[in-house]
Amino acid sequence: MCFRNLGSFIINDKWYKERNYDPEKESKRIVTMAAKLIVSEICSMPCDLETCPTISDMHASETRPPLLHMLLRNMISSQLKQFTIVQCILQD
């Protein structure tokens, strides 16, 4: 088994072992994990602290964390609201 597959297996195994059969607790665990994944993705993004992005830059896919964008796309229909929320989160 390749190392990458072994790592995925260990993470998957841990995830399933920790699952909770109480739907409310399991929902909270999933949302918490999603938040951790999104924060990790944001932290790994390169950022330029010297210039402020233009509106067209904000629409570029590389300035939006893909997981955060996916989450907001599933929650909010307005693209303007999605971009505004992404920018608010990235500014924090």
C-alpha cells in the first residue's frame, strides 16, 4: 500500500470510528470538520499584503478558497452576497 493511500486509510478509519449515532452530535461534528478544512485552506492561500484586490481580482477563482466558495454556493444564491461573505471571512 502506498504511503498516500495509507494516510487516507488512517484518516478515513479515524473519521468513521469517531462518528456518533446521535444525529445532532454527528451534524455538529461534520460542520466542525468542514470549518477546520475551510480554515486550513484559507491559511494555505498565498496573500499579497501590499495591494488591495480589485473587483475583478475578487471574482478570480484563485482568490476564493474553493471549499468556502462551494459552501456558500450551496447556501446563498446571490453571487454578490457570496463574494461579500468570502471577503468578510478573509479579512478576519
